[in-house]
Amino acid sequence: RSGNMAEIYDSTARFLERQQQFNKSVRSAMITPAITMLVLAAAFIWYVWYIFPATAGLFSQYNIELPPMTTATLAFAGWFDNNYVWVFSLTALSIIGFIAFAKSTKGRFLLHKYMIRLPVIGPLLHKLNIEIFCRTFAILYSGSGENISVIKVAAEASGNAYLEHRIKTITVPMMVAQGAELVRAMEASGVFTQMAIARFRSGSETENVRKSAQQMADYYEKETTLKLKGAVEGIQTAVAIIITIAICFQTVVSSEIALIQTDSQDIMGVGGG
């Protein structure tokens, strides 16, 4: 319709590329550290529950005073040994329930709503959603009265159910029913950053909304690409620190065994007699 098919194809290819990068960024920033922490927790529990009691538990058979960390670890191992069925069952049910809830319409909506409010990574994911919205909007925008459908398509393409819902239930009805201008309706949705609102307002005043949307998408692409790498590295560093702390704890608890002092009477079970 607009006669710029080549530009449309180029912009669409750019959009698909950024969408793929977005999905990869989410996996790197959230899924990989989560799997790492899960494996770490499993290895830690296996050590405390099975390996450590096999060695330190030998001393508990005798009248020997054990160090405090060793005593606490053995007590936890004993409790876990009596309740591991319930612990594993509740953990498995919680994971399955969360996955099922996240795949539901309401669960996906709530997950996307609070995901963009997470510290550090939340604002970056939010800007990625706005970038994809702006890029799709710039591809399809023509300046005609058909742009209500363009806004809906851009909202769906953003990849965030909460952002999509706010635009479809607030922005679009304000423009259709109340005749509100684009910028005021977008601002009322509460899901766009002040910078995005200011850029769209500038484009509306200069009658170049499409160019403003493209500029906003390009700006957020550069910003999020740099900051997301730093955020992913920061999360990986935090995970590495947690792993180091867990290893140090295991080392200290294991080393406490060397501090246990025994004599022949303790071993023979006649100490204090």
C-alpha cells in the first residue's frame, strides 16, 4: 500500500532478529542461572544428606563432643532423612504447579507484569519490550486511520502480555471511544517509559511519528544490548559467588572433623565412667 516494500522487508528482518536476540537474552539472564542454582542445591543436599553423615556420623556413635557446625549438619541430615519424601514431593509439585500456572493466560500475564519490575534485569526487559513495540509500530505505521490495528499488532509483538493488555484495554479504547491522541493514550496505559512518551510526543508535534518510533527502537536497541551484557555478567558473577560460598561451607564443615579430639576411653564407650 505504501510502495516501500523493500524497506518493509528490511525492517521485518531486523524485527525478527531482535526478537530472537530478546529470547536468547531472557534465557541467558534468567533460565541459565536458575538451572545452575538448582543443580548446586541438589549437589549441596546430596553432600549434606548422604556423603557427610557417612564420615562424620561415625563419631556420633561414641561419647565424643562434636563441633557445632558438624552437630547442626548431622541434625539436618537426620531430619532430611526422615522427611525427604515430603520435601521432594512438595518441591516437584511446586515446580510443576509454577510451570502450569506460567503457561496459563492469567499466569503469563502476572509473570510478565512482575518480571519487568525485577531489580537490575526488569528495566532492561521492559525496554526490550518497548523497543520491539516501537520497531513493529514503525514498520506498519502509515499515518492513516487504520493505525488502531497497527497499535494492536505492535502490542502483540512486544512479547509482554501485561504491556499488550494495558495497550489494548486503555490506549486503544481511549483513541477509539474518546478520540484521544496517540501520545496521551499511550501515556495513560502506564507501560511506556518517559523517554518513549517524550519521543512520540516530539514525533506527533512534527508529524513524523513513524520516524520517532524507529529512532526510539534504535536507541533502546543500543542501550539494552550494552546493559544486558553487563546484567548477565553480573548475574553470572553472583551465581559464582554463591557457588564459592557453598564450597567454602562444605570445606569448613568437612575440616571440623579434623578438630575432633578422641581418646581410647571415648572410642571404647567408657568415657566419664
